[in-house]
Amino acid sequence: MRAFFCDKILLLMDACKQVFVSGLVQGVFFRDSTRQKANELNLSGGVRNLRDGRVEVLIAGDQEVIQTLIKWLKIGPKYAKVSTIEVMDCPIDHLTHVRNGRFEIWATR
């Protein structure tokens, strides 16, 4: 298990994943629903729309709990139509800018 400091809060995390979600995933409350679900699961990270129509999700936390969110991402919120997701491991330091260890909505990239 890895540990790092984020705004003076020690966060214990053993995994970090970067997920790209494709399909009808913009304009259907995908980001806000993802943020809500991730915060319910006490995961850290963020979600953003990409200009190519996909949604990018960076997740850090317990491996098993991350898998729970990834299963949810395969379906998404009510009006989403997920066609594919791509999941990759990423270094924990990708998330050093996360405030208070919470899951946030980030600006489009």
C-alpha cells in the first residue's frame, strides 16, 4: 500500500487507474454521477470530458473499491450509453493535485 500527502492529509491508496469511457457519455450527467459514486466509495481522483467525446476518469484508492467503480462506469448513469471503456494503471503521483482526497469534476481537456 502506498501513502502520499495531499493538502496535509495522509491518504492510503494501493492502486491508481486511468479510465477512458466512450459512447454517449457527455451531456447525460456522467461526470456528476461518477463524482457522486466515487465519493460514496471514498475514492480520490477526478473526472473530465475530453474534446473527442470521451470521458476520462482518474481513480485512486483500494484496488477492490476501484473495481466497484469501474463496474459502475461500464453502465454509467441512467441516460448514458457506454460503448467501451479502456482501463490502465497509472502512478499515484498523477493525483497529487487532488484537494482533500476527494473525487472532483475537472475542466474539459
